[in-house]
Amino acid sequence: MEMIKNFEWPDDYGNPEWFMEDRFGLFIHFGLFSAAARHEWVMTLEQIGKDGYQKYFDNFNPDLLDARKWAKKAKAAGFKYAVLTAKHHEGFALWDTALSDYKISNTAYGRDLVKEYVEAFRAEGLQVGLYFSLIDWNHPDFLVDGYHPERNNKEYIENHPGDMESYTKFMHGQVRELLTNYGKIDYLWFDFSYANRDWGDSVGKGREDWKSEELEKMILSLQPDIILNDRLDLGRGVGTPEQYQRNAKMENGKKQLVWEACQTLNGSWGYDRDNLDWKTPEMVTKLLIDTVSKGGNMLLNIGPNARGEWDAKTEEILGRVGEWMRLHGRAIYGCGASEFDAPADARFTQNGNRLYLHLFSWPYRTLLIEKLGGKVAYAQLVNDNSEIKYIQDEGLSGKRKSHKDLNAEVTEIHIKDKFEDNSLLVTLPVQRPDVLVPVIEFILKD
Ligand code: JFZ
């Protein structure tokens, strides 16, 4: 476990230990945009503005939403934590905020979803996170910039010169509510800073606008263990690369970095009815493995529909990934990057003396792994704990009984000239196990 604790994180800045263990989180984007059903940025993409957007508030009625069902399904799919959009850029609060009328308790739903979510996910043993948008396109004091839905509306801009002092006070107040009224919150996920954007007639916003330092102090005084992501523009917190995969282990010197790949199922975060760009269950599983092999977490997003249900495609993908996780969880949870380099088309994850080889394509019968020779005490497939034979410098593992081991021996003789002393030659069955990604577990010698 020493490997896991060895990560780079400031002192007195919450406790990310659970985060480094859990590795697999569920992101939930839900809001009025779920009713528009064409991306969570619809308000600004189509420059709809506050008045035009009102119909989504008036008709909002997620009548089938049951937070306990969400939590049970999340657990079954193998997620260990979740992050719900308490408020997205549109400014609509999913909790009963005292600071605004623009909230879910004022819609047909009539209840406090954040409360229901926190209780339900906690009851299933998951860590609980909240996403909070620093941007608020509904608030009259929020200074219009190049991302704002009213950016081309002269009249709106004239009547709303912006008062970021007042907006920021409101925004800090909402964060205070979330960290005061719902018990322990494990993770607060801010979104986002864009101080370096310049549209000519407006500029982006960052730590000065949000009063990030002050906000951070307040948060840590309310919830000392909470962890924050890196979008407050303060240069600290959980790294959150979005919709792309890092191409190297995120190691800073010898220590692991604390980071999380945020991925969608179809390219949109909010429910996007007509979008067919779904990743396959295999792709999603490989994204998770690839991330953990680089020492990161994966925060995988779903966008429930406007009745509060998960669509069939989401259920299908998470069902398949969940089945893989049921069998292969030990190759993900508590694991991080390995000191060894994986062979082609494969990834290593490691947890102490357990080294996991995730095979992205199934090799024919043999696999040569450098630098592992002499280090392995036992090897097995994870999906069924069936023994896998190998050859290292001391010869073939186990007794040579079957004709299949004879194959390995012949192979050893054939490749002898290429067989480095410190390599491990693994003998695989010809039949690929029928799982999304087969994994071999090597138990290393002490
Ligand atoms: C943000 C949100 O805008 C988006 O809707 C979603 O919630 C996602 C998880 O986070 O996406 C971003 C954030 C920052 C940039 C672009 C998209 N950026 O800095 O260019």
C-alpha cells in the first residue's frame, strides 16, 4: 500500500487517500438542459437567453427520478464515488437554495435533489461529490463575456453592466449552503476558470473574479477533509484533463500526481437525444485501464434524461463495464501505475506485489515481457483464477505435464536466442477469455 500513499498533494488541503484507492467515479450531468436534450451548453450555443430558457424551467418534471435507483445502479456498475452537477452554467440549482428561486424545489419535482442524492449514494457506500459551476448565465450580476448566451444582445448588456462583487458573494453563499446542509461532502468539483480568454470586447474570468483563495479557505473551514479539483485557477487540486487521454504516466519525480480523466459516453455531458457517437463498452473499459495504468482516476459521465432515467444505451454500456468490473475490480481499485513497462497492445496496473497485465489485443500463445524474469511467483487469469504458465530464468513454472506446456517448451527453444535473461515468457491459451479485456495477474516474489 506504500505505493498508493506516495502521491503529490499539498499539506492541509483535504484528504485524497480514498480518491487514490477508488479510481472509478460516476459523473452525472443533470439540469434544465436535460429537457432541451441537445448538449448542456444549449443555452449559449443557441444564444437562447434567460427568457427563452424559461420554458425548460416551467415544464421541468423528472417524474421517474429515484436517487436510490441511481445509487444502486452506480454501485452495480462498479463506481466508488459520484459527482452530481448541483448547478451547471445555466444557473439552475438542484437543491433548495435560500439564495435564489431558480431551483428544482420550485419545479414540478418539488423536492431537494442534492439531499436525495447525497443520502442515496452515501447509503450505498459511495463517496459523494458535487459539481458546482463558477459560471452562472442566469444571475443578473454575472458579467457578460464571450461564453454568455446574451453576448450579442445589446439591450441585455446595457441593462446588466455586471457586478462581480455581488455575484461572487451570492456564489460563495451557495457553496456555503452545499457544505453546511448536506453532511459530509467528499469532493467539490468546480467548473471553470478561463482567465486567459480574450474576445476583444470581453475577457474570461479567473481567481480574481471568483475570489478563489477566500472561497477555498471557507470550504476547508467547513469541511477540512474535502478535496477540490484544479479549476479554481489556483494551480492546485485534482488535475482534470477532459475528453482526452494523457499519453504518459503522470509522475512528478517519483511521486504520483492526483488526477482524474473526465470522459463522456457519447461526447456530450448533458442528455443528448439524437447523438449517436457512443463509445463501445470495450472502449470505455480500455479508457479506464489506460487511465489507472498512468496513475489516474476515471470520472465517467452519464446524462440522465428529463424524466430522471438513464437511457437504454447508457444502461447497456454501464452494464457491460460493470460486469467486467465485477470480475476485474482488483486490477483497478487500489491500483496505480507500475514501475514496469507493458508490452505492445497492453497496459500494466499494480497494487503492491500484484501486477496486472491488461491485454488490449489477444496475442497468439506467447508473450514476452522484459525485466520481469525471475520476479514472478505465480500467474493467473483474473476472470476465472486459472493458472497461466510462464518461463523465466529458472525454467518453466510448475510441473511439465500437459502437451500445452510442451508447446511452451518448444517455443522457448525456438526463441532462445532472443530470450533475454531478465525476460518472462508467458504461455497463453489460444482461446481468448470472453471478457471485454482479459487480465493476467502476476504475483511478484517478495
Ligand atoms: C466543462 C463544462 O463547460 C462542460 O459543460 C462540462 O460540465 C465539463 C465537465 O466541464 O467543460 C469545459 C471546461 C473548460 C473548458 C472547456 C470545456 N476550457 O477551459 O476550454
